[in-house]
Amino acid sequence: MPTHVPVFIATTLLLAMLPGASQALMIRQVLEGGQRTLRGTLAGNASGFLLWSTAAAAGLSAVLLASPTAYAVLRIAGGIVLMILGVKTLRTALTTASTHPPRESGRSTGFAGGYVTGLITNLGNPKAGVFAVSVLPQFVTADGPVFLSTVALGALWALVSASWYMLLTWAVSRGRALVSRPAVLRGLSVTTGVVLLGLGAAVVAGV
């Protein structure tokens, strides 16, 4: 069975609270995607954590990290996705954010589109893979079913992260009256776009 669960919860919560691609993506979806897209993104991001932890339990992610070519392909693909999202966000901010606030219906890509975006963003984040391989096993005891314990911790990891992102997006959504002001909206959109673009470039460069 998993050990040190409270410490693991605290660790994954702090990890989720760190500014990064997932946070920027969630804020972008609140501003532009709509609630269905946001829910899909949350589900896709959580699924990524489950896949990483399952791969770690099966030893697949260790093989992936041991293969420079496979690791580089995954890293570059994830970085390109983030850069594309950043460019789209910046383009939207510079062309439409100054004239009208975002509406929940117009630009929504739906649950499926949000799910794919969240999943790819998560799987393209090498830090998640490193955490799954190097940190996650430290919370599993060798006395029990290691595979099931690792997967269970992965599910808890996904739940903790999803809970934080739900709280974050709820706070942003509650402040929608402020966010809907053209100047504030443009500033948030530009900031989010720059963050996504910069993070994507850093991931591609292997920083």
C-alpha cells in the first residue's frame, strides 16, 4: 500500500501550485474556451498523470527516459503544442480582446478538443515524467503490490492536481467581471500567451 500519503499529497499540491504550462493553459481555457472545453482540459490533464504513473509502475517511462531519441521526440512535440497555444492566445489578444469580452459559446472547442489539449500538454511535459520515475516510487513500499500502489498514487496525484486547478479556474471565473474589462482581458491574454510561448520554447530547447 502507498506510504506517507499526507506528505505525498502536500508534495503534489505544491507541484501543482507552481506556475507552469498547465496553469497557463487552464487560465487560457477559462478566458477563451468555455466551461465544456475547460472540463475536457482538466480531464485530459488528469489522464496524463494517470498514464505517467502507470508507465512508471510498468517500467515504461524508465525505458523512455533511457532512450534519448524517444525522450527528445516527446519533449519537442509537447513544446510545439505549447508554442502553438501561445501564438493562438497572443493572436486572439491582439485582434479581439480589446473590442469585446470572451463569450462562453463562440470559441469553445468542446470537451473532446479540451481533453486532447490537456492530455498532450501533460504528456509533453518531461517534468511530469521525471517526477513519475524518480519521486513517485519513493512513496511506495516494497512490502505490498508495487504496481497497484504506484497506480493508486498516480490517481491521487491526478486528483490533487485537478482539485487545485478547479479552485484556480473557479477563482478566475468568479472574477470574470474584472477579467471582462478590455484592458484587463488583453493583459491577461498577452501574459498567458507569452508564458505558454516561453514555456514551449524552453521545453523544446530542453531547459
